[in-house]
Amino acid sequence: MHRPLPLSGQTALVTGVSRRKGIGFAVARELAALGAHVFIHHFRPHDTAQPWGGDDLDDVRGGIRDALAPGAVMADQHADLRDAQEIENLLDAATALTGAVDILVCNQALSGSDGSILEMTADRLDAHWRTNARASLLLTAGFARRKRDAGASAPFDAPTGRVIWMTSGQGDGPMRDEVAYATSKAGLAGVTRTVAAELLDLGIVLNTLNPGPVNTGYLDPETTDRDLSWLPGFLESTPFGRFGRPEDPARLIGWLCSDAGSWVVGQVLSSDGGFALR
């Protein structure tokens, strides 16, 4: 049996897709498997500075290309999303792939360069704000302006576009030594309803997702930057004996971008396998 293609004919822009173990890669593959054309953004210098290192972008491209439905196309672009002009250039390039962008998933994030409140500096706060929050807001603004200029008007038969933001678990408990990261992610969660209300005037649906604790390589012995001696015992105490996999939030994002998820609007959702209930 063939898998239904609810996103056939739509074009998705997914940011932060440069590692095959990352959430962005899983999201791009999920949307491709649902029929979408896919444009991915990557910024490999960020990954090469991390303990797990950078991935081969040709392998990343190939993995997404293998998931594409027949007739669908993909493309990609490097961009430093701390630069507002590069955000506009990225949106232009994604639009040029098929003539319009229908789905925007803001998955880019800064890892590291953080600390406790006692170690906090203006530069650390600004770096996380610009990458995680400001870039998502500017991407959404550019996406929405392009939809406005296309001339759709209410009432809408269906959403004219989908936007997904990524938050974190700052609402579930302390995130020690991640003050700058948690602040930037809390900002997105906190402004979700305000921006979602404004986007609805254009028929665009925005939701924000907390993917929960997902192992994107930092808990693998060969790529970790931390002591993992606690891990086996901890996993025995979890509901399903594992951390999240990138495919877990990716499947929820795929559903939210389909017609089946179109009545979910302006929500901050969690996909954490029950971790927050422990």
C-alpha cells in the first residue's frame, strides 16, 4: 500500500538541517515522505564547533532526496541566520524552488556558548536571542509578508500556510547552565499566541513545539561531551526506557502541517513521551 501524500504540491522550508542525527533532518524527511517539495537551510560552521562535529552535507542532501515522493524536488542553501539580510535571501531562494513556500519550520538553534546566571554576559544572551528567537521571528515575518502580497483574503477554505517554532523544556523544570538558551526559547513560547493571532488574519497557522529530550548524538558514547555513567539507570526509570528520537517530534510536525492538524492553532505543544510527568 502506498503512503498517503497529504502535503503533495506544497513546499516546505526547514531551517537547521545539517546533521543526519538532528531533528531538522528528521522533519525534512517526514515532510518529504508526506509529499512536500523541500528546501533545507544549513549552517555547518556551527556543527563543526560542537563535540559531535559536522556532517557531510552531500549525505544530508541524499537522505532527504531519498525520502521525496515521486515528482517532488528539493534544494538547499547555507545561511547565517543571525544576519537579517541572509534571512530574506533564504526566503527568496526557497520561494524560487516552486514559486511559493507553504510550510516554514524554524528549527535552527545555537548549542553551547551558554552558562549559569553567574556566568551570563550580554554577548551570550545576544547570541542565543539572535539565533533562536530573532531569526524565527524574522523568518516568520518574511514568510507572512509574502503570503500577504499573494492576496488571499478571509474567510479561508483552509490554512494558507503553516509555521512551526521550536521551544524547549524551560517550562517543565530548571535548565541549569542554559540560561541564555532557555531565555530565547521561552520568548518564542511566550509570544506564540500573540503572533498566531496576527497570522490568522492571513490564514496562516502557527504552533510551537517542545520536542522534549531528544538524543541527537549528545548521548551517544562516540560523540558525547559528558559523563554517561548515569544513563542506563536513568533510562530504567523512564516511561519507555529511552529518550526521544528525532522522528518523534518530526511525526507530530508532519501531522500539524497536514489538513488533519489544521484546527490546532496557536498552541505550545510537547512531544516528550511523558518525561515531564516523572
